[in-house]
Amino acid sequence: MKSYIGENIKRFRCLRNLTQENLSDKVGLTVNYIYMLEHGRRNPSIRVLRKISEILGVSMPLLTHNFNEPKNEVEKVLKDAYEIITKDSKGN
């Protein structure tokens, strides 16, 4: 799995104020498995990705999108907006 998929799982999990334990309970997996997904040490099946995307309320394409490499100006603007939103949501 590309590490950005794990980063996205963590990113959207945190935006939903879910802990790894909360997510693991909802998906039916261990906390350790969620940790390994988020750190790029495990490859999720399509079934697991689908379940995680449903719980996090995001589409699978969004969950698997590489936000770290903007391909064009629109993606760069979206990435910048996301960084501003997440910075604001953390109270910085």
C-alpha cells in the first residue's frame, strides 16, 4: 500500500474525531491493524477500504488519492485549503 493511503485513513479518522480504537471497533479489526494501515505496514483489501471509507464518510477514490503530489493548480488549491482547514480545526 502506498503510505499516502494510510495517511489519508489517519487524516479522515482524525477529522471525524475517531481514535484508532473507535475505528477498529466500527470496522471489526484490531487497533494494531489500523495502526499498521496508517503507517503503511499493511495492505488493506478492497473490502476493508470500502468499510473504512463508509465509516469515515468519504469515497474510496478520495481515501486512496495522493494529496501529497498535486497534479495541477486545482489539486494544489484543494491541498492548501485542506491544510488551512485542518490547522484551524486543531485550534492553531
